[in-house]
Amino acid sequence: MTAGAAVPDSARPAGEASGHAAGAPSEPVGGWDCHAHLFGPYARFPLAADRSYTPPEALEQQYLALLRRLGLRHGVLVHPSAYGDDHSLLLHALQSQPALRGVVVVPPGSTLPLGDLHARGVRGARFSHRSGAGANFSGSASFDDLRALAPALADAGLHAELWTDCQALPAIADTLQDLPVPVVIDHMGGFDAKAGVDEPGFRVLLDLLASGKVWAKLCAYRNLLNEADWDVGRAFHQKMLEANPEQLVWGSDWPHLRVNPVPDATQLLDMFMAWAGSDALVQRVLFHNPERLYR
């Protein structure tokens, strides 16, 4: 699949599928999309005044329609920083849709009661620690916040989700191993396609997966936007499957914030299935692993 295969949202109604690729393992029925965001309607759920971006609306019903077209039953909604500490939209969606689970963001000064969240469908809290990013952006929580909150997350039955990259991982790998909660790494650890699979930071990610302490989301496309042929990501995908297939889940990353042209989520699922190479691995990543992590 090439970057040019992405379909702009102007060419397709939100969430509409193009069909699954020929030659991929058989299409799943049920299963999980483990990374998506909701925005709006803004008349009811306005964005935070202090935010770093202003996205178009991406509504609950549009996402549910996408899940149906993907052939998946469950979704994991990650609270976006543009909402600051206001989790009203996320918690409303979890209450109205029992098949969904949530990941919150707990910035310093948050009043979110962690002890109540598991019963409301929340399973994790997201933090950010990226190379070259400087100070954390508005509405996010830092790695220092994760270290401070980890015992409380453990008491609340929540895992930590970390948006990071392979340049930043080596310096924090030992700390991740010592945390009292599982850690889920977003976007396949932000691997550098040009650096190759032997790049030291990516090797650290593989070691963390092999340890069983860390999970990762197989969501490759954000690491491939500057590549003419997205198939260069296949080698990274394969190495992660070899390291520990039991610690991997898949995410669409819908609605693909600040990516142009907007990719077609069904093509991203097709790409994952083709790269997995077997029905057994597709079943493990789409069904069995997320059942363990999010149930």
C-alpha cells in the first residue's frame, strides 16, 4: 500500500469503507479497534479554550458506523487533549455504548476521581513523552505525571498508555519495567522507517514487548507518512509479532487527526491483516489480546 492510496474524507462519507483487500486473511466479525477519538457535537461538548489544535467534529454515530463497516464490535476511545480535563464526551459515550472502553488523560490538578473510572468503562490513562517535543502540550500529562500517578492507577485497576517514540524509549525503559501498572505504547513506538529494524530504540521496544510488561498498538501509518511505499513498515510489524504476539492490539487512529490525505481505516485494517499473515495472529490481535487488556 502506498501513501497515495489514502482517501480524503471529502471523497467518502465519514467512516465509509472501501472493502477488504484480496489475499488478506479472512475478514473478522467482532473484535476490537483499540485507538480512536471523538469530537463533538460542539454545541453539546465544546472544546477546551486552552488547546493546541481545533479538529472537525468526529461523532459517536460516525464511529459506530465505522466499526460496523470494519466488521468490529468494540472500540477504545482515547480522550483527546483538545478537551483538556473535561471528560464529559468520553464518559457519555461509554455510558451509552457498553461495547466501548475508554482511556482518560489526567493532567496535573485534574479532579477526575480515578477510583470510579473502571466501573464506568475506563481502562487506562494516557501520558506523553516524545523526543524533541519540549514541554508537554496543553491538555496532556507527562512522564513525570505517570511516575507520580502509577500507584493510584494500580489501585484503580487502570493501565498506563504512553505516546512516545523510539528515540525517547531507551532512557525510560528501566522505569517502565519498574512501574506497578502495565504500559501500552501508542503507534508502534513511533519507529523510524528509514533507520531500520536494528535501530537501538526499536530494539528496546522489542525487548520491552518480550518482557511481557509492555503492550503496543499496531498502528503503523503515522510512522509511514513520508514513505512512498508503506510496505516498508511490514518489517517492523513482523519484528513486533515475533517479539511477543500476546502483547499487541490494533488501532485505527480514527479520525486521523492532522493527516492529509486522510487514510481509509478499512485499508489500514487490510494492511494489518495482510502483514499478520495468518488467521491465528489476526484473531489473537483483534480478539483475544484486547479482551485481556480492556475487559
